[in-house]
Amino acid sequence: MNTLIYAVALMFLQQPIFPPAPPVLVVSGSAQVFAAPDQAMVRLGIVRQSPNAQTAQEQANAVAQEILSAIRKVGIPAQQIQTARLILSPVYAPRSPESRDAPRIVGYNATNSVSVRVEDLSLVGAVIDAGLKAGANQLDGVQFGLRNDLPSREQALKEAVQEARSKAQVMADALRVNLTEVLEVSEGGVSILPQSEGAFAARMASAVETPVSPGQIQVNANVTIRYRIAPK
């Protein structure tokens, strides 16, 4: 009996004793930084319909070439103009809901779109107008962005950390404890919200340039910090 008690006691003595987890304070911080954009992406396109697939494609290609030429004349280098979409799709004749006949093709739609990167924002309106005058009948809007977003990302992270630290200090003062050390920091992500302009009306005969406002780019950052705390 005594041997059994001794063995059980020895087993408990051999088990490691872990110290209690230190008290911690967990806070999150977020920040929004705004930056002026320095580039824009303009998407222009042409849609043509014809009973013949090849004819529809040839018509769209011919107008697309005119659009490319007009954009280059505005002052946009060829390397900043890229084909974004080439689509050839059938057009079906209308059918009644109760019809069991196979769909009948009556024509074809050909789409040819280009994406233009504009680094001189004063040329955005001129690029749009040049494309429309050359025959474009699709404008997917304008998206403004940053060529180098690293400084804005870093600034947003810095401000998010500062906000988290400020919140932690306020909470520590209210709890009458001290912030002793940082145990862990995790980044919740940095996101960039590009400024977009919606679709524009095609004013083929207007002498007034299409107005475009770049606005600002919003950069968001979030962090979470765990502090070790101790009584004052």
C-alpha cells in the first residue's frame, strides 16, 4: 500500500510544472492613407454585328486599328496600349418559351477592346475623346492608381501601429497596469482602393473634352498587437 502511494506521489512530482500565462492586453489598430494617383487605366472598345462571323470580326478589327492610331497620336507610347479583350459570339433569334426548336444563329457580335495606361493624367480626357471619335462605342470607365504604392502602404501600417499603441495605453491607464513589452504583432492586411470613374457618355461631335477627376487613392492597413502587462 505504501509502495503504491509512493509511486503515485513520485509520478506527480515528475510532471513538469508550467508557470501561469502572463497577463496580456490585445488591441487592434487601423489607418487610412490617401495619395494622389499618378496613372490611369482607360478601357475602350468596339462592338460590331454582322450575319457573317468573319465580317463582324474584320469590321471590329478595322475600327480597333483606328482607335489605336488615334490614341498614339495623343502622345501615348505603343507599349502602354494593350489588347484587353477579343470576343466573337453568336447572336440567336428570339424564341418563344414553349418552342422546342434548336437555337438559330442569326448573326455574330465581335468585340475588340484595348487597355490604355496613361501616366500623364492630363491626357486621360483626350485619350477617351480620341478613341470615341475613332469609332469606339464601348467605354468601361477609368481606374486611377499608383505606380509605386510602397510608401503609402508603409505610412498606413505606421499609422495603424500608432493607433493600436495609443489605444493600448489608454486601456492600460484605465486598468492601472503598465505595458511592459510587445509579445506579438500581426498584420491584418493592407488594401488599396483604386479611384474609379464610371462610364462616360459618347459625345462624338462635342468640342468639349471629356472631364475626368483623378481624386485620391485610399490605402487601408490593419494590425493587431499583444502586450504583456504588469501591475503598477
